[in-house]
Amino acid sequence: MLSEDKNLLLCQTGPATPMGELLRRYWQPIAAVAELDDRPIKPVRLLCEDLVLYKDRQGSHGLIDLHCPHRRADLSYGFVEERGLRCNYHGWLWDESGQCLHQPFEETTHPEGRFKEKVRIKAYPVQAMAGLLWTYLGPPPAPLLPDWDMYHARGYKQVVFSEVPCNWFQCQENSIDPVHFEWLHTNWSQVLRGEQGPRAPKHTRLGFDEFDYGFVYRRVREDTTAQDELWTTGRVCLWPNCLYTGHFEWRVPIDDGNTLSVGWFLDPLPGDQPFEQARVPYWYSPVRDPDTGRWIDSHIMNQDFIAWVGQGTIADRTREHLGESDRGVILMRKKMFEQLEVVKNGGDPLGTIRDAEKNHSVHLPVVGGLPRSVPPGQDGPPRFPFLAGQPREIVNELQQLWAELSGVGSEQAGV
Amino acid sequence: MLTDEELRDAVGFGLTPDEVRTWAPFYPLEAYWAKKHHLAPETARLWAEHGVPIRDTVKAAAVGLTLNEIDRWVGEGFTAADASEAKETGVDIAQVVAWRQAGFIAPDALQLIRDGWELGEATAARYAGVDRYGVSSDPA
């Protein structure tokens, strides 16, 4: 249970709020690289700020204020130029640093005024990594964008976005809540399939460790022992807003009532010949069933979404009753409160990387380890279990790859 | 003997083969955390014999908690992590026992205490809206 002010401290992410300041110390994923290749302008709401992401014709990415500083027109309806993004209202042109490059009428009538040099727009840095575009909204100098080891594993990568209408923090609490797997994903899935049981093996023991990039949670179930990887390796609650279990699930605050779930997945591929993926595909996963208006419950992360939105737009932690299964949640909240103080006192919070020598394929523990390999006996890509609505072209592309890399006919690989 | 995953963890956390041997049977992440916090392997082993994992040993050292104190907390059904957090918060066993009897697990209680809550008001607050007539707010 938390008092209301403490709860809001965790949940409010706008500029000048304590949590907003903490989250602004980290790079956040906001789009897929391929997304801007397909369509060069994307409105982005991030940490309660309205912005526009673009890729200009020379290939530079920029993230600037959604509203043109001239008379506040919406720049997501502008158009990209060789360099920068031009407003569709009066043609002012902006680059990725926030500099105004061109003011057509001003420069025609008063070129000596050099007005464009006196006007700037809010601009944030953008970097590409692992098929994603990332931004940093904090004070300079920005820390390094973490280069996790899984990004370099051999396999087929894809990025999936979902907009979840609730606060980010209840999403992240799910990242350190081992017992929910037993109920939300295993037992409830059984019920949804119409099965009567037996129920999933119960959790019998939980453990939590800290490391430089968050927490590792360990668990033992009735069907496992402390020699099982669920205990010896555990899973990573990646600081500050991600879960890592071999794939990544970032919970990126859009604002205090909405979260962008960014999933990054890697499917093992057969064979061992080098594989380079030229383009990491992306798709948007629906969260509601259009026929019923109810939340989709067929896939693992959709089930998580149902739990999160069910807690309310902002979970009312003044009315909760925490138990032994919530020790990880309490641990994470305490660490968040500590880190809010670190930032308030001018420090660098947990998990920021500033030494370039250390930012190469940074290790994260993962059950199954790296490299990822195809489980024995598997003769085609598995069904994607995490999110509903995987597009057919991605299924086909993966099946085609399996056929090519395993040397079997495409029919055998499910094409 | 490390599993393949533990071996990868050991390499990933920058442990040398000597360090892996020195720190056996702790997991690589634990060894890394202990090393980072200058915890001696002998100390870690001694505390582990009392059921205290590395993370809690590091924390206990940071707040100046002794093994005897930990044993007293564990004897009352708390964890080593609870003991460290209580010490950090400046709360004794009897207080946390009282909160536990009212239905608050130790880390939840300690967060509330740090936030300035008294047991009575916390108990009343958690039942607010549940029982309009106040019956549930009396843990007895």
C-alpha cells in the first residue's frame, strides 16, 4: 500500500515531475527504423510531450516539437526536405538540432533581419539501434544508448508496438512479479481453452538479486528445483522500464494514462551460417477485439495488458493489499524512490552507461543463453505466442527463411 | 561445475576462471555483485550457511547488521532482507511483528513507516471503502 502522493510520484512522467526527470535520464524506444523508411513523419507523444519524429531525404532522423514555433501548426502534417522538416502552414523549415533553416516570406521581405537565427524549436537526439529508433529527453550529455548482447544474437528480429491505455508503472511492476505467470498465463489460459486442469505447478520459492541494470528474479516451482535455470539464471527486470526474458518488453510512457508497449523479439533460425537481417519488420498489435469490444486475451502479452488496464488507468495503490508474492514489486518501488532522490541530487541514476568501452554487447542473463538455437525436433518456425495480430507477410517471411536456411522445401517449412 | 548459461554469465560479468573457482558455488551474478561490493568469499560463505543470500549480505554490511541480529529476525519468521530494511528504517522486531499481525508483510510495512504512517491509520486506510462499518479494520 502506498499513500496517494507516493503513488503519484511513481506515476507522473511529465516534464519537471520527479519520475519524469528520472525517466528522461534514459534512452526510450519510440519507433521502428523501418517505420520511418515506409513513412517519413510520425507524431510521437512521449512522457507527456507532443513531438514529431521524421527522417529527412538525406537520411537524418529528427525529433522536434509537434507544434511549429511560428503559430503552433502541427508539424506532423509538414513535409520532409533534403534536410529537415518543413511546416505546411507558412513553410518554416527545421533541422534535427532545432535550428530554423528557412523562413520563406521573412527571407524574401527582410533578409537582413536574420529572423531564422533567432527562433528555435525543441529538439531531442535520435539514434538507431537493433531496428528501433531511440530518443533521449534528458539534460546533456546523454548517456550511451545501451548495446545489449541479445541484439547481436543470430535470428529473425521483429518489433511489435501496442498502445495500452494505462499508466506505465503498473506495466513495469509486472516485470518483477513471478507468480503471475502461474495464474495469468498458465491457469487462465487453460480456462480460456476450456480445460478443467490440472492447474499449473505452484511457485514454491522466489529470490531477487540486484545488478547494474536492474533486478534478476529467481523462482522455483513444484516441477522445478534450485538447479533449474528459472532459479540459477533467472529473468531480468531491466531498469527502469523493461522486462527481458530473451525478448525485450519496454513500457514507454506516452503520458500518465497511456503506455506504448514496445516488444523486440528474436526467433532462432536453423543452421549456423551467418545471417544478417537487412530490415527489422514492425507491426502494431491490436489490444481490443473489434467484434466484442473486449480486450484480446489469446496471447501472452495481451493477457498482461488485461491485468494492467484492469488495475485502472492509474492503479490506486492506496487500496491494495500486498502479499508475499509482491516482494519484488515492493523492492522495485523502493529502488525507484531511491533513484528519484539520486536524480534530484544531481546524480547519474542506476543503469546509465557512459563508458564507451563498456558499451559493446552488454551482457544480460537469460535462460537458454546466447546464441539462441532452434529446439531439437522443431522443423519450422513456432506460432508467435506473445501478441495478437501478427501480419501474414511476417509469418511468410520467417517461413521462407526457415526453408532457405534449413535446406528443406518451403512446403515442409510451412510456406 | 558451471552450466553453459552460468559460464556465459561468468564471462558476461567479467569473472576470471580463478574468481569462478573462488566463488563456487555462488552463481556468477552473485559473485559479481559480491566482488563489486568488496565482500570477501569467506564472509559470503559464512552468511550463506545462515541462509543469507549475497544480495542480503551486501545490504546487511551496508547497514551494519550482524549475523546474530539476522538470526533473531529469521527466528521470528522474517527474511534477511527484512532485517536489513528494518535496520535501515530504524524499526525493531516488535514493531514489524505488530504490523505483520495487522496483515502487512514486512517490506510493505517498512515502506509505510518510512512514509510516516502509524499502524492504526494504515490499517484503517487499507479497509476504507471495504467495510463501511469498521468491522474489518480491527485485526483482532
